[in-house]
Amino acid sequence: MKPTADLLAPASEPVTGRPRTGRSGTLVVGAVLTAAIALFALVSVLWQPYASDDTSGGRLTGPSGDHLLGTDKLGRDLFTQLMTGSRIAFEAGLGSVLIAATLGITLGVLAAFAQGWLDDTLSALLDILIAFPTLLLAMLIVAAHSATLGSAVLAIGLAQSAVVGRLVRILVKRVLAQDYITAARTSGTSWPRTVVGHVLPNIWPTLVVNLALQFGLAVLAEAGLSYLGLGAPPPNASWGGMLQEAQATFTTAPAGALAPGVLLVLLVIGVNLIADGLRDTLDPATRQRRS
């Protein structure tokens, strides 16, 4: 992850067209890794070799023609569980980022335009939420409700919305201080049109990078919640749940832990590489500093 200063580089002039783009090997590698796992997840929606609750494979069998990765301690096909876990990972990541973006952008823009006590109150609220670790806050929210994938996504999204909101507030305030915003307001442009036409186009490159990072963090948070039994309930097989179930049988059936662990790491690395590549591509100043 790159320094915060890169994420918060100020915009010195308005965005008038498409951002300059350049080749980024980091972006390509990250996109390939993420797309491969996304395709794996998409296939799981259309086809799976066995039902998620099928326990006819025998306990802890090794890889074979019938079971590519073997079976778990209940006789379920590990490859099927791995496919289901990939779908759950993307559902958790995308759902959490959507919630975080919706709430975070709304709160951030309101805080940036607010004055006096309202600005102080919103800023303090965001700081208080950020002070709680994402996983801990998500655990508290999930524990107060039933342990389902929907509850986990909602909890992670709410926890991440504070991070997005504070970033948006900082970025919007910097944009509002620019001369072209003053010129737009002097010409009679309304605040909603100013936000849509001038503010959002100037913060979206940095915001997209941050949301990509939040996706990876959301996938890890969901895996952590499932490992603790607070994620998707059986027979849904989250990667975190697979890791928890396989830890007792790692020496006899290591595939049950290695397969979800490797895919989890690869997905997070892929998304982080995409974030780094987007930063290089969408921010020419950052690319020049690195060259």
C-alpha cells in the first residue's frame, strides 16, 4: 500500500477531459489475477460439480478424478466449496464497497460543505468510527443480528464508510478551495451542479483507488468473520469458514486449508495491484515522481 500522501495529492486545476493514461504492468497483472478468480466465481453460479451439501464423497479423501481437491471431514467436495467461496468473496467485496461508497460519499460531501458545529460534529463522528478496527466493528454489528452473509456485508460496509467519508471530505474541501469553483459559483452555477460538474470529476481518480483497496479489505474482513463463525452459514462455504474447518485436519488433508488460503491471498494481491496501477494511470504526477 502506498503512502497516504499519494492518495491525497491535491488537484491544482479542473478536470476538463479524460485523464492521461499510460501503460501499467502492475494494473495488467492485477487485472489478470482478479479476472481469473472472478471468472471462477461466475462459473460457480452457472455450474458446480456437486451440491454444496453433498456429503457422499467420503471423509478426507485425497485428490482424484471425482474430487479434484479431495473432500473435507464431512465428505463434501473441496473444489465445489472453493467455487462457492469465490462467489461469496466477490459478493462480500462488491456489496461492502457499494455500501461504503454510497454512505461515505454522501457523508463526506455533506461534511465538506457544512460549516461550524455541523462540520465539527460530522468530522468527529467519522473519526470515532475510524477509531474502531473494521473487523471489530463488523463483529459487533454481526453479533447483534443473525450471522448471515448479508449481515456481514452490511457490517463491513458501514465500518468502511467512515474511511471513505473522511477521504471524500478532505478531497472535496481541497477542490472547493480552487479558483475555478469560485468562478463557477460567481457565474451562478448551483451547488448541486457544482458538485456533479466540478467536484466529483476531480476526486474520482483518488476515490476509485481507495475503493479498490477497500474491496480487498472487505474480502479479508468477510473471511475473518466467517473464520469466527459470523459469516455465511453452512452449507455456504466461505474461504474463511473453510480455513477454520481445515485447521484441525491440515496434516492429513492440507488442500482444505491451502486452496482457500492461496485464492484469498491472490485475490487481495490482485485487487491491490489494480489499485496501484490505477493510481499510476490516473495520476500523472505520481507516475512522474516514480520515474
